[in-house]
Amino acid sequence: MNFKVILKAGDQIRIVDGGREYFSAIDDVTDESNFSVLQPCEHGRMVEMEPGREYRIVCVKSGGIHRFDAMALTTVSSGGVKVVNFRYTGNYIRLQRRNAFRCPMLIRADVRKKTGSGTVSRDWESYHTLDISEIGMRIRLPSRYRQGDLIETVLYINQYGIELELPPVSGMIVRTSVLPNRRDEVMCGVKFSNIDAKTRDVLLKLVTLGQRNRIKQ
């Protein structure tokens, strides 16, 4: 993992220690695996980072949310401030930052095709999303679905304490891709087209909870 590419001095970070979080910033990146951070402060007191202990580091940048584990090595004085030296130990994950956050999530989705005039051309069939955002979803559908097809979907949410059947949402399949060893299915990217504000707020809350859960894992 080359942290000289990922991190730079001044990047804001969170240091996660079990159920506690401390805010700090990158002081320096010395090589591909070693970096230092300003010693975090909580309630006006410096927080000691235990040498040899692993912590979870989360750094939010414009291109993504970077999460990984690192071991505290030493705390030293540098330029009149105390910094903690860390070494990367593994479990690197980069989460997306997009115009809309997309989170992996299995949600039941009843789907049916529509014609250009809005006429329904097929009965409801049940599938499951692979990921979802407040503006679209990724889902496996039968190979008869094509890019440009109009669909209608009903989402049944039972995640993170949210239990709702959302009203029907129209959408368009904006891309498809072939699935290895699955000739009868295609992966479809769907963009919602008439989502109301209430439904969008529900999906945004759902995705936010999903992203937070991934960061804490």
C-alpha cells in the first residue's frame, strides 16, 4: 500500500479505537507504509496512542473514503508539537464518494418493464439489488432486459431499523454487463427518473447508515 500516493500532510483523519473516535490530521508520510499524525486531543487533553496497538484510521478525501488499520509505534516531539508514528498493518478499503453515495445492499425489488408511453408490459417479478443510492441501483435481471429499457420498481426495505414498502419508482436501465457463467442474466445499472423527495430522503438515510456500518467494521 503506497501511502505517499493516498495521503498527504494536512489530511483530516479519524482514529477509531473500539467504540471511541479521535480527530487528528496527517503530519507527514515518510514512505509507502509509515506515516505520522498529530497527537489527538479530547476535551483539552492529549490522547495517548499505545505503542504496539492497532487502530483503525479513516481519511475522507474528495476521491473516496480511505479506511485501514495501522499500528502506533512511538510518540515524539516535532516542530514544537507531538506526533504519533504509525505503520500500516492491513485491511485497506476505499469507499466511494460520488454525486450520490452507492452502498452494497440486498433489498427486495419487484420489477416490471414499461413501454415508452408508460404502459406496463409485464407482471411484477421479484429480484434483489446488489447496491443502491438515492438516484439508482445495480441489480441482476433476466437477459431479456436491455440498455434503454424503462422499468418500474417497488423497493421493500428491511435494513438498519427501516421497514418500509416504498411507492413505485420509474427508472431506465442505463448500462448492462454480461455475468460470467450466467447466460440468462445481466447486471443492470438503473437510474431512477421520477423519485419523490420523501422516497429520496429514505434512500439517502439508508445508504448513509450502510456507509457508516462499513466504516465501523
